[in-house]
Amino acid sequence: MTKFYKKNYPRPQLVRESYISLNGEWAFLFDYYNKGEINGWFNGFTEGTINVPFSYESKLSGIGTDQQCESVWYCKQAKFPHTAEERVLLNLEGCDYLTKLWVNGRFIGEHSGGYTRFSFDITNALNDDAAVIVIQANDSKNTAQPRGKQRWLDENYDCWYTQTTGIWKTVWAEVVNEAHLKQVKITPKYDENSVRFEYQVGEKAEGNLELETIITFRDTVICQTREPVLRPFFSRTFSLIHDFTKWKVKYWSPNSPNLYDVEIRIYRNGVLADRVGSYFGVRKISSDTGRFTLNNMEIYLKMVLDQGYWADGLLTPPDEETLLTDLKKALEYGYNGIRKHQKIEDERFYYWADVLGVLVWCESPSTYEFNSEAVQKFTSEWISIVEQHYNHPSVVTWVPFNESWGLPRIYTDKEQQNFTKEIYYLTKSLDPTRPVITNDGWEHTISDMLTLHDYASDGRTLLQHWNHKDSILNGDESFNDERFALAKGHSYCGQPILLSEFGGIAFQAESGWGYGQAESEEENFLNRFRSLIDAIAKLDFVCGFCYTELTDVQQEMNGHMNMDRMDKIDPKKIREILESIG
């Protein structure tokens, strides 16, 4: 764990003592006819109950109905003691999709997007520290909004599952001084043995401000500086070379997930005004050599796909321990990474991946049509995704698009191709340090890695799909009798090649589906799994893979575990097979 870790704290990259959880019982109303605002519900109500942060569709919410209602309302009373120089910030980690907030009947603001954190300053609406907090969440079946694996029909089908409406991540508040740290962007410089901090300080504070940065490793001070704050945005670079170890610097990797702790203090007229804790890992990711490299050394990616659904919580994990369990199980099976599929997980997941040394692909939930609305909604939310998760060393790849979802004509359509290129360069402008995969699965445009999906039922079939590798990589031939590796007009440029989805073997499935024939006997499952791994090992141009998948998800029954996280197969048997490759 890191020095400033606090159990259940929702934002581990910026930790304060003034954490006020608003999870638990809220008043709750369905607004089937969208008349709540007309009827003045924003002034407060007491009818109905729901257990936040679980969506009403989940059992853990206390409601548990999957009937869709596009407008729902929440109400809770709370007190936030604060001084005249302090601000009260209300934070929502995730609320799907359009959120409106009122405090004591006063409209505070709104936010669009379902998967990332957003905040409101509610100070001016408080009444002697007291607040009647009212939240309206509007969701829909609109396929132009990023929705991931949430269905837009009335029933589940194929690999789309029960929708999630409204609040589904932690709601919390914090009390901060007007002089407070709003954000810090931390960039490790592996080759220079240094780290760069980009600070953003609250702009409302008056007086002389100073900012102190203290970097430690296991309580050994590596560097410490204190300087005036002359503008709200500024940056500093710190050398990490220190005699505390014979190697001078501690690097982050799966085998040694070393993390430096950071304390940032802001002083106002010489008095401590804000104090936050954070951390970072020093590591370097590259894909420009034709292989995936970590800290300038090749690493073979053995990843497992994880969709992050739970039987009783749906998209919301029952607790923090559940997130930690999933990461530990992936390691126990013998994987070194997780592709978090079509979901932005609770940020504590990425924290524990940092601590355990699990490599993570951060993938955006998809839209399912292409138009100007989808472009705007996707772009806005993608920027938030990248900014929120930038500091996590475990995040080693950005995946904005998957399998041409939301880009149905990308193979030939220049407009759709250009959109993926725009997102690629936008991502690179926000983060030049990580590879970007623009259309995971097939029909790539510009991309730092060539990632392909092949659900061949066995190893022999998988190898047959790659009989004409050069023609496939030149875009002259499909690689799985169905899809082309590259969009028309684009060519292979020597990027690392990964099989980023394969397998999906259904096992112990009385109902539901998997890829190919379901298996009921352990020996048959293991033989098929081994044949696929052996086949990939023979593809010397492939430098990593991602197996589908870690757990069952509702009707999709191809997990190593069921939705209650019970092993279907002894993890040692999976691990033994995976140890034969890479």
C-alpha cells in the first residue's frame, strides 16, 4: 500500500483527510413521465429509498428491477461544517448519463457522461452548513452516447447486458481551503531518472501562496522543495537520483511495483491551507520497436479480458475487497495484465493494479452509431477518461475504439477513419507516453499496435487463419474469414502484433453462451485452452494476447470464474499452461 492510502477512499491519486462519504440510503423516485422538475422535486422529497452507489437495476440497490426508466431522482440531507475560507465540493465518481444537481432548491449545474468523476462547488447554496441534496439522472437508449456493454433493447442479447441508470459509483464530499490543489499531473521520466509535476491550484485564494512538494520512498525523503505560487498552472521537474539504494532509483514493473509517495502542501500567508497525498511509479512504455517494451525491455503480454460485472451489483463492485480479489485472481491464473473491457472501473481498481504490478489497458465504452452527436459525446468523455487515469503507472495502453463499434463503415468511410485519427492525435497531445490502439480487433487506421481478435475454436483452426500472414498484414486478405486487419488505404508499419481477444470457451454453462462448443468436462476445456496457447506460441510475430475472459457475465458464460467469483478450474492448471509461453 502507499503511504496515504485510506480504505474506501474513492480518489487514491489525490487523498485528503476531509472525506465525507454520502453513500448509503437516499430517498429515490422514478420519474417515468419526466415531470419531476415541473413538480418541484428539486426542493427535496422523502419518498422511496435506494442504496447508493448501486443503480436501481441491481439487487444491492434494494430495488432490483431492470425495467427502464429514463429519469430518476435522488435526495439526501447532510451537513458540511466549514469556515468562511473553505469550500465544499460534491464529487460524483460516476452517474449515467445526464446529471443535474440542486442544493437547498438552488440549481448548481449539470454534467454529461456516465463513466468518470465530476465535481460541483456547493458552498454558496448551503444553509448554515446544511444541505438538501437533490440529483436528477437522465439516461436513455441512445446509441450515440458511450454506453459500453449496456443494452439498448428491453432484454439482454448477445454480449450486451442489463443497463445501468443514474448513480453507480461513490458520491462524496470534501471541505477544502480556497487555496487548494485542484489537480496534479505526474509524468515519470524513466530515461532521465526524474519526474515532472504539473500543478493546478485553486484560483479564488488571495494572499501569498507557497507550494511544497515532498517525494519519499518508504519514508526516505528523496527530494523536498517549497516555492511561491505565481500562477494557477505551473510545472516542476525533480531528479529522483538518491543514495538510499545502490541503484539510486526505484522503478515500477510487474515484478517490482515500486511506488514513490508524494505529499503536496499549500501554504497561505505562511499557514498550511491544503495537504494532499499521492504517489507515482517510474516506468516507460514503448511500442516503436515492433515489440511491446517496459523500461526498455521486451515484455510478453499475457492479459485477460475483464468486463467488471457482479451478480448483485452489476457494474458496481460490492466493496473495495472485491476489486482487489479480481486483480489477485488474474495473477493467480498466471496473467500479467487485464484488459478492462468497455468500462471505466472504480478508480480503486487502478490503484490496486498499481500496487500489485498488474498491467492494464484502459478502454472506452463504445457508442453504436456514427454521427455528430456521437463524435461530440465520445470526445468529451474520452478526454476526461485520459486525464483522470493519467497518473496510474499500471495503465499502459489507451483503447478508445473496439471492433468498429460506433464506426460501422470504417473499412472504407474516410469520415469515420478520420475520426479515429483525430482521437489518436488528441490522445497523444494529452499523453505522449503511452501507446494508443485506435480500433482494437480489426480495421485499424493509425495505431501504435496492431491488435486482432480471433475466436477460433481450437489451435489448429487458429493457425490456419494465419497461413498467409504477409497478405493479411498487407490488407489483401482477411485473417479470420471475416475481417481485415487494416482499414482500406492504410498499411502495416511494423507495429507490435497482439491477439487481443481469443478463446471465450464456455465451461460449466447450463445456459448462456460462449465461443464455439461449450465444454462440460474439465479435461476437454483444458485441452482446448492448451491448444490455443500452443498455437499462439507458434506465431512468433505475436508479442502478446488477451484471453476472454476472467468471469462470466450474465448470459455470457466463458469466464474462468462465475459471477460470484468461484473458480470453475483450479487456477494452478491455467497457470501451468500459460507459463509455457512468453
